Amino acid sequence: MMEGKLFDSRVVPPSMEIRSSGRVLPCPAWRHTGGAAAGILLTLLWPCRDRISLRASFSPARRPNGSIVSFFQTDLFLRSNSLNVNGVNGASPSLSSRERVALDADEDIYEGVVVHPERLPSNPLVFASMLRSSLSHWKLMGKKGVWLKLPSERADLVPIAVKEGFEYHHAERGYVMMTYWIPEGPCMLPANASHQVGVGGFVLSEKNEVLVVQEKHCLPRFKGVWKLPTGFILESEDIYSGVVREVKEETGIDTEFVEIIAFRHAQRVAFGKSDLFFICMLKPHSTHILVDNLEVQAAKWMPLDEFIAQQIVQGDNMFQKIVDICVARLRRRYCGLTAHHVISEFDGKSSSLYYNVLEPQDFNCQ
């Protein structure tokens, strides 16, 4: 009698169908293949045409009195002795005798899933079918965000993901990241990086000369202007090491990071992104200049007074303020932010914390 109740059509999922080569393969019948005792997984098997069968496993949900109210799908497999799916350029790859309908993915700590890019099916039609099945499965499981990383060599899968409702998140040289938000309401997945980070190096020699460069590629009004060496921070690079690298690449001068003098925050600078630009004071350890011909037109040591007297510096409030701060620092009337290496219990990783707390042995500023 218990088995009869378990097979009641009101609690057993309705008939299902799968698609192969664009043809619907109806599965109107099912049969029980597993046990039906309390706490034991219930396994159903839908036989289909073309020697294909869909095997699903369900766990019974019970009321406090022990009666069954519904089943929750816990696993879903496609079984076939010979299932051919028309591929690209006439290729006809075969699914294995027991291949998952859902894509391989890991759960993240935010109740979402991250699909394994290296385990994506090779055939676009199979991917489309598995993607739809996966979304249905993850929705039943109460998942929220889906992260789908598609390598460049699998660019043919991008239109399929877009058709299923995935959105672009970001792209790098070797992949495009796409996301899907399952629950109703606004998407709570974090947006792509909103800022780019730039650095400028203020390098002053013992002769009171500033290391300056002329950019090879710039707006016409900046042609011939002598400016500080600047550049962008690379991925996984600290500010203090990035500015030393940029100065070395553009001028050939070896330097040592001293401190951050100031930073600028601007909106909608490049491709709609915001911009953080850090002005850093550096101490030179060499004097011979070797110009990078790819980015820099010329480089030289310029007397500080001559650098300040440039029209572009005198006529721009921000440039003038930066120079004023640098001069105040040289006169020890201003303290910048020095880098301190710390480890946080939050992530257990080493970080650079920049602050200007005056140490007892530091006499660089007053």
C-alpha cells in the first residue's frame, strides 16, 4: 500500500520529454526502479524512443505525521546506448551511456553556482539542452546566481547563453564571463570592476631636479609638455611596486617607493569607468636615463623651479595643487601615506595598508 501511495500521480512528476537533433522524444510512461521505504531515494525511469531513457531520482518530503506531500529532484541523468546529436560540419558526437543532463558546477558561499569551463560539452546543441536543464535544476534547488565562464575557443556557445537569458559580466583576453540571476527581483550579483587605477611618480634627485617625460601619444594641446612618468597598475600588483615599475619602464631609472602624496578620484574617464590616480614620491637610485621609445618621446631631469613654471602647471588647479603638496613634502611640512604590510583575519592574506602615522624614528616630516 505504501508503494501505491508513492506512485500516486499527484505526487510523482508529470511526463517529461527530451530533445535530440531537434526532434521531441516523448516519454509518456515511467516505471519504478528503486526502493520506496522512508528515507530511501525514489528512482523513476522514463523509457523513450530511439533507445533513450531519462532517469531521475527524487527524495520524498513528508509531513510531521509521516505522510508524503511531494518529491524533490536530487539527480538527473540521461541514459542511452547510442544517442547521436547532429554536430557542427556534419560531426555526430555520442553521449556516454550515463551522462549528466546538468552542467558540472560548484556551489559558492553565496548560494550560487560556478560552472566548470573545462567540462563544457563539445557540441553546441548538447550544451543548449544541458544549459536549459541546469537552469531548471538550479531553480528547484533554490540557487541564486550562475557564473558561466566561456573560454575564447568556445565562443560559439555565447549566443546560446544569451538566448537563455545570460548577461555579459566582463571579458578578458582568454574568456568572457556571463551571469544569470535566478530569483525574481533585482540582480544581487556584484558588478564588474568599476575603477581603473593609475600612478604617477614624483622623483627628485639630490640636485633638486624632477624626472619628467614627454608622451609620444597624447592630445595636441599636451604636445611638448613635460610631465611626471605615469601608468596603470597591473592585475595583482601593489601601488608601491607598480609606480616603481612604470618609472623604470619609461625612463630606465631605478627608484624606491617613499609614500603616496595624494590621489585623485574622477568619474567616467575611460569606457565609462571611474579612475583612481595616485601620486607617489620616489627616491632615485640611478641617474642615467634610457627612454622607452614605444610610449615616451623624451625624458630628462628638469630643475624643480622650471618644472613648476610650465604654463600647463600654472594654469591647471589640480596640477598646481599636486606640485604644492610635493613641495610641502620636500620641506617636511606634509606627511604622505607609507605602505605597511598587514595580514587580516578576514581573508588571511597579506595586504598593503597605507597610512601616515608618524613613527618615533621617522624624522622625514614635522
